[in-house]
Amino acid sequence: MTVFKTYLSALRKKILGILLYVLIFTAITIAQIGGSEESGGASRQVRIAVINHDTGNEQSEGLANFLKESFRTTEIRDDEKAINESLISMYVDYVAVIEKDRIKYYVHNNEAKAYIVNQSIEEYMSVYGLLDKYLEDGADISGKTAEIMNNNLTLGYSDAESSVKKTENMYAYFNYLSYVLMAVIIMAISSGQMTFNKENVKNRISISRMDARKFNINLLLGASTVVAATWLYFTGLMVFAFGAEMLKREETYLFILSNFFYILPTLALAYLVSGVSKNQEMTAALTNIIALTFSFISGVFVPRNLLPSFIQKISVISPMYWSERLYSSVSGGTFYSIESAGYIAILVLMSVAFLMVALLLRKNRAMKEVG
């Protein structure tokens, strides 16, 4: 247990740097909880634009007014180019175009929010159709429809909104967590490993009675303890942020499982960094460079569709890119698919690749020391 205790003791020197990442992410998470509680229903979180080509029609105008009252609306130009630019730049989440005999909608990689708006439109049209059939001529059908929608259907609709919004928030939580986990794990694992890379420590171990197998097991135990404690903390923070009722939903465990597969290449990368780095200062610099670069090119901080095309192409080298694809498949309800299995396979292969490079570098270093 001496190796295990020494490993944990080495982390105390870097505990402030590790805690800084943890505390900042925790503070942001708590702030988001407060913000979401004060902002009202999920419908007010959806930014839409409504374009009505069927002016003069009571049903169409009533629907347009209802959508403007129910969601955060903004005005955009009525042409395809303006619609596409508004969606790609995230100026709006959804664009409804009301035609004489149909309703078209435009959305860009945001099917969850599209579901909220489409559900509202379908309910409005159904209620309007019933009232139009049974009310007397001259009745304010649009007004009655809006009244029914706002009063009688609010509770059930809000539950559906809340469910979709929590899924979106959980996706964002795990996506941002990718950066924090990578920084914390690389810093923690590298700091512990580097303690045993020092020449005097190596000499002491070589003349001790501890065999190599027992030494490696204790080293693995120390690293596993650090990673497990970190993972458990952030999983507990997720439960605190989204409520214990989320543990009853399958997608919660799929997010956690996806996060587990992301940790595998992150661990191997941390082992690689510990073999390359020569001191604690170099470890801190490498941690920031790797974590920030991968976060930027993978779309953690900036939506990937806003990045230059050449950056989008090289983002495939980042474990964060593939974990984001997994999180998207969970939020989109397509986790059980060939594509998701491919993302998992790539993360596992990345783990093997990072580990093989790390072992090769360590072997070359050992041969030079012997020589």
C-alpha cells in the first residue's frame, strides 16, 4: 500500500489546480439550475420565426398569433437564404412558414425543439378544427382555441416541454463536462505517475522487495481511485442538477454509459502525457493545450457548424468529437444504432492507440537509460 499512499500524496501538490476546474464547473452548473427555474417553461426557451403566407385566413392568422404568444419570436426576411443563415447562426431555433394548404418548418440540428413547436401546432389545429365544426357561425374560433390551449392543455404540455428541455440540458452538461474531465484526469494521473518517474524513486523501487507486478497493481489502484472519485462526483452533481427523478429515465444511464466510453481514451491520453512530460509545469501546460484545443475543434465551446471547414475535418482526432456524437444520439433517441456502435468502437480504438504510443515511448526511454 506504500505505492498507493505515495500516489495519492503526490496529488495533494496539484489539488488546488484540480479543484479549480471542479469548482468552476460546479458553480456554472448551479447557476444554470437557477437560471432555468426563473426562465419559465421550455417553450419560452425556443426562439422561432413565423412567416404567414396565408394572411386574411382566420385559422392561419390565429395560429401565427398563438405561436408568437407561446414562444420567443423574432423577425427574419422571407427568403430561403435568410432562413438558412438564421438557423445556422442560431439566431432562431425554428422557422414556421404558414401556407394556404400546409405548414412548412425549418430547423437545423435541433429536433428536440422542433418537437415542442410541432406538438403545439398539431394541438392548435386539432382544437381549432373541432370548434370550427361545432360552434355557430361568427364565433371567435381563434380566440376560443387560444384560450383552451392556454388553460386546459398547459399542464400536460408543460410536462412534455420539461422532459425535452431536461434532455437538452443533460446533453449540454455532459458535453461541457468532457473538457473538465479531460483536464482533471490528465492533471491528476500525470502528477501521480510522474512521482514514480523520478530517478531517485526508481532506484529505491528497484532495490526494494516489491516485485514489478505488485508495483503496477498499486499504481493502477491509485489511478483508478482518482478517476472513480472524479466520475462519482460529477455523476452526483448531475443528479443534484436535474433531480433524482431523472434516474428513472433510460436516457440518463445512456448518457452515463457514453461518458464512460469517453473516459477510456482520456485515461490513455493522460498516461501518454505523463510519459512525455518532464516536470509539473510542463504537465500543466500540456493539459491546457490538449484540453482547450480538443474542446475548441470538437464543438464544446463553439458550435461545430460555425467553425471553418478545415477545423471540422480535423476534429475527428479528438475523443470529445466522438463523445459528442454519442451524446447527440442519446438526446436524439438513436443510441441503439450502427452509427452509435461505430462511435463507441472509435473511442475504444483511440484508447488502444494512445496506450500503445505511451508504452512505446516508455520502452524507448528505458532502453536509453540502460544504454
